[in-house]
Amino acid sequence: MPVECLTEEPQRRYGGYTEEPSPLQLARYFHFDDRDRQIIDRRQSDHTRLGFAIQLGTVRFLGTFLPNPTAVPAHVVTYVAQQLCVQDPACLSQYASRDTHWEHARQIQHAYGDRDFSDPREAFRLVRWLYSRAWLSAERPSV
């Protein structure tokens, strides 16, 4: 749904945390396996490791990167910090003060094969794929 069709309140909430993730959601989207940990551990300081990991979990959970990558519920920060053995989760404030998070977003997209559909080439590929599914699949149109 295009954002322009939404009223002011849903536009404000779009692409952000509307409520705190449940324990099941934390375990599903913010648990990092060995591959994730290898990528996260390439960062040298606690605040960059924590910020990178939170961005990775956030894009999995919300499907988008946040303009302010530290605008996450406190218990998400605590949950991720415990996994990474970060003693002071408050160090995340240092991550917000730099533009490193944009570079980390690009690295996450590259490492996991995510696509930015605001790129015209990617949007074209998506639309072409959707059209082919609509015309050639046996699924009912509502799907």
C-alpha cells in the first residue's frame, strides 16, 4: 500500500516499532547464528557491533532500516547486548552520533542479498516477477 493513502497516524508509525517485540519475536528476529556473528564480529568496538546487530534484527523484523537506527525498544537493545556480551548497552548512543549506520545498512543488504526496491532496476524486476506470477500461476487472484 502506498504511504500516501494512509492517514497521518499510520504514516507516523509506518516502518517503525509500534510495540515491543514479544519474547518469541525476539528469539526469531534478533537471535544471531554463527554466520551472523561472524559478520557482526568484524566490527571492532562495542557500539558498532551492537548497532550493526540491532540494524540486522530490525530489518528482519520490520522489513526496513530505520532512519534513526537506535529508535528501538530498550528490551531489544538489552536482548542483543546480552548475546554479544556488551557490558554497557548505553554505548549504543555513540552509534547514533555517526553516519556509520548507512554503511552498515549497505553491508547488510549486500551480505544477505536484500534488494532496495526504490532502485528503478530492482522495482522493474519485482513488477516483472509479479506480472509473471499473476499471469502464469494457478493461484487465485486474491493471493
